Amino acid sequence: QVQLVESGGGSVQPGGSLRLSCAGSGINFRLSVMGWYRPAPGKERAMVAVITVDARTTYADSVTGRFAISRDDAKNTAYLQLDSLKSEDTAVHYCYALRLTGTRYWGQGTQVTVSS
């Protein structure tokens, strides 16, 4: 059974930082593309950041320069460092895994709240 468990969400003031973690189990983690998504206007979930199996990264325009995705395959964990947070970053952030077979998995989400 595949499980993706997020942690690290919370409440911070504008300009603050958080680090999200996504621990995977039951999946060949090192052969999976990992990503973070969150709701966006008109979309149930929009890409925030993605990291490929060879550590190439892609970011949404709205977070480029502020967020950083990384992975530690030895720990079966993906991370999302969120810096210079803005109120518009407030959302549930979901971890995502894409296997080579095309099967997709989602975590349960972790809430990020940015408010003064």
C-alpha cells in the first residue's frame, strides 16, 4: 500500500518560512517524480514544484525564487522549503508521486497559513 505522509505545515507571518516534508512508503521512491501541489483559482490542484528522478526541478511562476524542492531518496522523503511567504501562499499543500508506470499518488495534505 502506497502512502505519502506530509508534515511541517503551520501558521507563520508574512515573510516567514516553513519546511514541508513528504515521507513515502510502499513505493519505489527513487524512481518516482515527486511534487507539491495546492489549490488555485479555477483548479482543484495546481503545480507548485516538481522534482524528477534525476533532481531536475520545475516551479510555478508564483513561487520561483522563494520555494525550493528537494529529495532524499535514502530517506524516501521529499521536501519543500518555503521562504518569503505571502498571504496568497495560504493553502493546503499536497505531496504527489508519479511512478514510471504513470500511476499517481497523493498525500492527505498539510495546511500552510500565512497571516499577520
